[in-house]
Amino acid sequence: MSEAHLRSQILEVWNEHVSTVNSEKDAEGRTGNNIDDSRIYAIEVVKIIIHNFMKGDFDVNDFRTALDSYNKHNNLWGFTAKLGQMYFNQMIKYNESSLDKLGATLKDLITEPKNLREALLKIETLEKMTIGIYTKAKDKHNAPYPGAVGFFLTYFWQIKNHKKWPILYPNLINSFKELDLWEDHKTQKATYEAYVSVYNKVKGIVEEIAGREVTYWEVEHALWNFKFKPEALSYVAELIPSPKAEPSKALVQESVKEDVVEQITAEVPNTNVEPEERRQEQNDRVMASKEAINYQEYLMPRLSRLLSNEYVQNDPENSFSALVLEAFSQLDFQVEVLDQNKERNAYAILRFREENIAIILDAHPSSADFQKENDRRIVKEYISDNLKSLSKEGYKKVSYILVSNHFSDLYNSFVSYINWNTDIKKTILISTEAILYILAYKLKKKQGIYPILDRFGSFSSHVHMGNVASELEQE
């Protein structure tokens, strides 16, 4: 790609970002980015948590718990998901017999590096350690994933110095690919080295365009909110790639030499983040079909219409949305259909008072049609309105869920936009099959919904039949 063409693309990205920011004003008519303001405040809180760990007031378990507690209510960096908190939880699980050693190692690694060279050495150290655990683990699904190392460490470095250290986000790698600036790398060390270089290149062009210094955060928001053309967009790889991915042989050999592992018994994944969610979903479907319950046996015939496309649109009792709501009702949620004559509103509110959980729900058989009918700014507005009402009712855990038969690639941008521009705790895209599977599992096991919901706290934003079955059937 020529420099002129690259500059033209980045100009388009930046102009759309500026337009979006300028169109969103607070109650006093001021423009700005509330997320960044919230991050500045949150950084000071997280610094205190880190300080307590560093000086010994917190052991590694206390440190993990404190981070989890704060980030669940202030999820400003995405740390609560699998590349952050889940990775941390799994590292502790696999080091239960040597937590003091793990704590000492983490204290060294999360300390801000002096320069990029030292940063890469820290990433390499934790990557080798993680690979050592991953290769020995019988259950790869619950083992710490080597591809999480870059995000995990750079989160802490950015807390220390957000102007110097960009966080290694898979989403932004995807954006760099769309700009034709990225080639994949086999290790997290090599990935982060290239990532910083590309990030700074894009940042430099943006500064030339804007005529001022810009922050990593501004570039981050611009790239995440930008709507790439459908034919150019690939799915963001948020799900863990299959354990059968191409092994990083050099790292394995070096791990053996340094006695990180005594014996390699399984293949090691390529630790760069690949856009493979579609392939993973297909693999999960095959596994689910072989190992999971025959969920249709547990469903009332009326709900089976969702699978056979026998729902009747514009029928208040038999439409796709009405049947989805019936499924949630059987999941023990209190359901409230919102006024559909009112312009700009979600379809329903779901409440689970015992745990102060509420869901703002939309349901549409076609995700593409839903997007055509609902601009994301409209969705943002009615999510914010309903969130305020639910907060006044005392609901502390409020999510936004969109149910559809399938989701197009464009919904990565949609999820990022909702997460960054509302105070919602989590945005989830969930397939019709996944909802029905959860219901069937609940009926089969004769249990309440909360134990099931509690197991999905660290799921990605895209929940489908495969990952639901994988999670529920691993007891």
C-alpha cells in the first residue's frame, strides 16, 4: 500500500471518529470522551491495588480478587474477559502449590519496563512460563492461554504510564490488518514489538492530520469505532483458538532447555491472535453435537419454531421476539415487553431480582436487518435511558443482549461502540440455538438459572451453541 493511500484511509478513520465525538455532548453541551476521564480516575484506584500487592499487604490471591472486584464495576480496559482476569485466575489455579513464587514473579513482570527491550524480555519470560503450563495441561480449555500474555502485562504497564505503553488488543490488530499494516507473528514478544511499531506509525499519521499530539487512547477509540466496509472486515478473534493450532516450536524447545517443562505432551498453540472465531465456532458445533445433550428433547414444541423458522413476524404471540422472550421467561426471568409504539426502544427488560441482575433485550431473526433498522447511536440512546431506570430500581448488574439466528462480522464494531459509549456492564450477542441450549440444560439439570449465569462471567461478547455446550458440559 502506498503512503498516500494509507494516509487517505487513516484520514477517513480519524474524520469519522472526530465527527462521532463532536456529536456526543454531555448535559452541559460539552464534547469529550467520558471513557478517558473515567480511565484517569480508575488508574489511581488500580495503582493503589498494585501498590498494596507490591509492598506485601496483598498476597497474589488478594491482588487477583481486588482487581476482579474493581474491574467488574469499572470495565474500562476489557480486563474482566479471558485475556485478563480469566488468564490471571487460571495462572493461580495452576500454581496453587507455589503461589509465593508466582507472586514474586508477577511483581517483577508487571513493574513498568525501562524501555521496549526490557518490555519484550518480560513478555518472553511470562510467555515461556505460560507455555510450560499449557503444554502439560490435560484440559487446554481451562489452562492459561499463552496468547493472553501480551494483553495481561501491557494492561499493568499502561496503568503505570498510559502515555508510553499501548495495550496489546486483538481488536486493534484486526484494524491494522484492515489497513494492510499487519503480518502475523508466532510469539507474543514478536507480536508486541511489531504492534508498537505499527501503532506509532498510525499515531504519527493521525498527529500530522490533526496538527497536534494525540494519545494512544484517541487512536484506539478511532480504530474501534470506525465502520470498515463489510467486504473487508474479518471477525475479531476473541475466542481461544483451537489447541490444534500450529505449534511455536522454537519456544517449546527453549522451554525444555530451561526446564520450564519436563516433558512436552501436547501441541503448543501459535501464540499470536488469529481471526479464527468462525472456524472455532464450526469446531465447537461438531464437538457439541457429539458430546452435548439433545437439547430439543427438553423444549416445548412452541419454542422449536425458533429453530425451524416457523415463527410469524408481526404476530405478538408467535413472532421471533415473542418466542425468544418465552424462552427467557422459562429461564426464571421476570419479563417486561417495552412499548414498541415508542420510537427508539429496546424490545424488553428482563429482571432477576434475587441477584440484582437485569438485561436490556433486543431480538431479531436477522442481525443484518436489525442493523439496518437500528443505527447504533439509537441503540446507545435507549440502552442509556433504560440503564438509568434500572439503576434507580437497584439493579447493579445490567447487560445488553441481542439474540439472533446468526451474526455478521460487522457486529464487532457494534459491540465495541456500545461498550465504550454506554455504562453497560456487558454487551452479548447470543445465538438462538445458544439460548435454547441453556434452557434445555436448566430443565435437564432441574436447577436455577443463576448458577448457570455465574459460569458465563468471563465469556466473550459472542455466545453461540458451541461455546455454551463446551462450558456447560465440562462438569
